[in-house]
Amino acid sequence: MNKKTQEWTNESGAALATVMFVSVLLLTASAFLLSAVGNNSRNSTDVLYEAKAYYAAESGLQATINVLRHRNVEYSRAVLNRRVVDYNGRGISGATLLLVNFNNGEKKTVITNTFGYYSFKDLAVMDIYNLDVAHRRYKFTESVRTFSLEGDLTDMNFSAAR
């Protein structure tokens, strides 16, 4: 064996050690990268659930405030009324309005008077309603509305489209 071959033979262990060291460094870096990605996705999930919890708590708080505001007043029944108009603001006579109480399934129908006014009386408060308007000659920009009735509601107008 010549002298140069003998020098490289002694250093083959150093190359193996270097490859092993680089492999361990890459493996460690990969583990930290995967850990960081996992923590980030967990934080995103936590933020999503935190936002949902916040809005749920806020709506529950609002419902509580609504109950407390009316604690000295007995609202057992309410009135819903207003007007159905054409695109020029003139009342539409003969429009049919159908009101459905989602809580008990009760349905009520009224027809607008000569000036387009309608009125529903003796409605249960704190129930959810669906109000639909129809007329044989008019189409409406928003013909169906769903709402919770918390007391008298006197501004539920419907407007016909052009």
C-alpha cells in the first residue's frame, strides 16, 4: 500500500461521523419544524373555538339583558303592522301576507287595505315568525322575512320591485 492510500483509510471513520452528525442535525431540525407546525395549527383551532365561545356567550348575555329589561312589564301579546308599497311608495291594495309562528305552527293571513296597510294582532312575544307577502301583479325585493318578536313591531314595510 502506498502512503496516500494509508492516509485515507484512517479518515473513513471521520466521514462516517460527519454523515451521522449531519443526519442527527437534520432529524432534530425536522422534529422542531413539525412541532412548530403542530403548535400553530393547534393555536388556530383554539382561536376558532374561542371566537365561537365568545359569540355564544355574547348572544346569551344579550338574551339575559332583554329579559331583565322587561321584568316589570308584562308582554304576553304583541302587534305587528305596517305597509306594503310599490316602487313609487304608493300603498298596494289587496296584497296577501302570511304569518307563520315557528314555535307552535300557527298561521295567520291578512290582506292589505286600500292604502296598503296591514296588521296582525294578538301575537305571542319571544316567538320566531316567518312573514311572507304576495300580490298577483307585483314582485317584492324581499318577500319573506324571519324574525323574533320581542314586542310590538310597527316598521315591517315591504316594497315592490320595478
